[in-house]
Amino acid sequence: HVIIAAPEILKGRGYDKRADIWSVGIIMHFLYLIKVNLNNDFFFSGLRTLPFDADEVEVILEKTCLEDLFLEGRFWDNVSPEAKDLLMRLLEKDPTSRIGIKEALEHPWIKVIK
């Protein structure tokens, strides 16, 4: 689905297993924002739970390929720096700079939850 597709897929470029790493980042982002909602007594109306979310597919494509990831503000205040770092590295737009699976499994946030 276009919502979890890596930028290199959306641009029609070749891709490898690092595109799957991107999808893991999208899912992690989603789960964190759902957790934020469940830990509060109210539901944030209008909350976008995906990092490059929008109402129109064309806008999602543009945001995924061009927009920087933003992990600041009230939704992210209680998220650890390690989790934010891993998210940033999973959702790196350049697949050659994106974290690899072995490196991700050795990331400090993963080691803390093991």
C-alpha cells in the first residue's frame, strides 16, 4: 500500500530489503501514536497516525518523498530519545543511508526492550 511504501518504491527506482526497513518504521510510528492516545483520557481529534499522512494519495506520495520527518511536539514529548533516533534511522529517505536490519537489532532502543 502507498502509505507504507518507501520513497524509492514510489519513485520507481530499484529497491531491496531496506524498503522493508522503511515499512517497519512506518508501523513503529503508528504504534507510538496509538500508544499516546491510549495512555491519555481523551482521543486527539484529527490526529494523523502516520508520518506522511494526508487525505489525498498524491499528497501522501509527495510528503513521503520530499517532507522531513517531524518527531516534536506534544505527541512526542514522552517518547525516549532512543526511540526517536531509531524512527529517524528507519525512516531515512535515502535507502543507502537507512539503517540495516543488523544495525537496527543492535540499536540501543531495541536492546532496552529485549
